[in-house]
Amino acid sequence: MNEIPLVDLKANYLSNRDEIDAAIARVIGNTSFIGGPEVRAFEDAFAESQKVKRCVGIASGTAALYLVMKALGIGPGDEVITTPHTFIATIEPIVSLGATPVFCDIDARSFNIDPAQIVAAITPHTKAIVPVHLYGQLADMDAIMNIATRHKLWVIEDAAQAHSAARDGKRAGAWGHAACFSFYPGKNLGAFGDGGAMCTNDDALADHIAKLRDHGRSTKYEHDLLGYGERLDALQAAILGAKLPHLEAWTDVRRNHADFYDRALRDIPGVSTPAVKDRVAHAYHLYVISVEGDRDAILAGLKARGIGAGIHYPIPLHLQPAMRPYGGKPGDLPITEHAARTIISLPIYPEMSEDQQDSVVAALVESLAEAVR
Ligand SMILES: *Cc1c(COP(=O)(O)O)cnc(C)c1O
């Protein structure tokens, strides 16, 4: 049986091996491991690729969210409105800073935060909104920015899954006051370890974050403020810099793969393919379907056939054991809870072949049939 993983990091490396090996050798050769030209070059190139003014490289996407929230003054007594249908890193920084995450339910079709629910969740304590561009599809950013402007709230985009995704031609990272990206290995632009960045059009905010990530330094031995050790490694920046020129082409291939799945799955009863909103250029970090019937049996069928399917995410954040102190209970956010029970992420990555996609579809059809028996 030919296993088909959810994402194939090895195939991606092999597609670009010489450039990556050369970048690694360059950093080792000049032993410029912290900061330096590789980091600056990558930051400039990434800002340009997302069509924003500034990019600051940070040690991870989670650290980027933390530093941005810290720099924007989010702290005890503040409420931050976000989605429960995301990876837990979206809310960990909110909690670490002593603020309270406030969850809104999602749009049933796009799985992104529902702007109408945001309005209902605003209180005098609300300080910021953190929309997540889930799976690589931008949240409803015009509506969210309008709400934020009216209520004087910060908007921090969690763009960890949305490199090169856009809405009306405007990319993830260019909408809010700041956006946070992750370069975790499996993301659409992945490092060889942890990595992240924040993007913004606000020079003062970018300069502040650049200081915060590096112990508040203004010069080698002078510290303007108390910061953190959350820099992006030069080795990771060089690897990311070698991969970045391919990101557009990889994203286009992801879109073709999604199109292939859409056509192959459209008429299969009990399967809903991803709903892509008008004016959105989806980056398909994940290709997520919804199924009727026994989802876990279908997933087991896929696993048994060597298909590396996943669930993003099986437990909504308000129901996570770690979030018990906040009192969330089943039934609070029904659309999210329904999504968590019905979704399946199918393998998608640029190096995937048409044969592999055919095998995934065939395995899904068999698993669906088996699950209703
Ligand atoms: C990956 C991810 C993060 C965290 O990024 P790291 O680089 O792993 O810290 C945050 N939010 C979302 C939605 C993610 O998918």
C-alpha cells in the first residue's frame, strides 16, 4: 500500500534541495547565526511578497502573536474576541498576557469567524479582534475592519495558515493593524524548525516588535525596554529565503489540487467540499471537507487505506480541558461544535500527483460506503 501523507516535507525539500543546501552552507560558512543579512533579506522579501510595508522575523507564530499583543498593550482586564475553531496558539498569548479570550461562533460554510457574532460579543472591555484566516481562506475582513474602526479595536490577523492568500487582491497581513505568520515546517512556507513573523504597515509598531524580540536592545549593551529572546534564527531565515521564490507557484498548484478534489467530490453524496467566498484567493493550507454520517469511522477507513487524513480541529477551544476555568460548555457555540464533529482534512501539498489524488478520492468513496454499513 502506498501511503499518502497529509503533507510531504521530504518531497518539498527535494524539489528545491540545491538552493536550500546552498543557503544552509552560506550561514554556516559565515557563522552569522543570529540576526545579520539573511534575516533582514528574508524580512524584506517576505514583506514584499505579502504586499506590506514591514516584516519582523520572530521565533514562531505563537511568539509573534504574543509580542504583537504585548506591544499593543493587551493585558489584565482586556477582552479579545476570536474564534474557537482554530489551533490553541491563537489564544495562548491572550491568556498569558492576563487578558480573556471571548469566543464567537463561526460561519457554517467558510469556518471563519462570523462578523455578526463579533458585534454581539463587544463589551466596554473589548480591546482587540483576532480573526484567523483558517485553512488559508481570508476571514470576512471588510466587515471585521469596519467593526473595529467603529469600536476602536485592534485587529491582529492570525495568518499562520494564509501565506499568499488574498481577498480583493489584498493579502493576508495587509488588512489588520498587524498580522502573524507561522513558518512551522508543515505550513505553506515552512522552516526546518520553528519560525514566525509579524507583518504591518505601521513602522513604529514594527520597530517596537523588533526590539521586543531581541531583549529590548537599542545597541549591543543598551536595553530600552525589557523584552524577550524570540528572534528568528538566521539558518531558518536563509532556508525560508531559498523557499520563498517558489511560494506563488506552490500556492497555484495547491489551488489546482483543490480544484481537482472539488470536481471529483462534487457529486458524492454525503460530502461537502470547501466553500470559497467570492473575491477570495484561497491558499489551501488545508483542504477540509465535511461529511455526513459516522465521521470517525470514515476517518478510520482512510487511515486503514494509508491516507493521512486529519481533523483541524476536533475539540473547539471553549471545550478544551485547559480552558475549563472560563466555563465554556457543550452547546455554547453550536456551529463550531458541529464543524468539529463533521470535518476531515484530506492530504494536500504541492508535490502531490494526480494518481495520489485519485487514490485519496477512491479511498474516501470506499470509506464512506463502509461507514454506512
Ligand atoms: C501554526 C499555527 C499557529 C502557531 O504557529 P507556530 O509557529 O507553530 O507557533 C497559530 N495559529 C494558527 C491558526 C496556526 O495554524
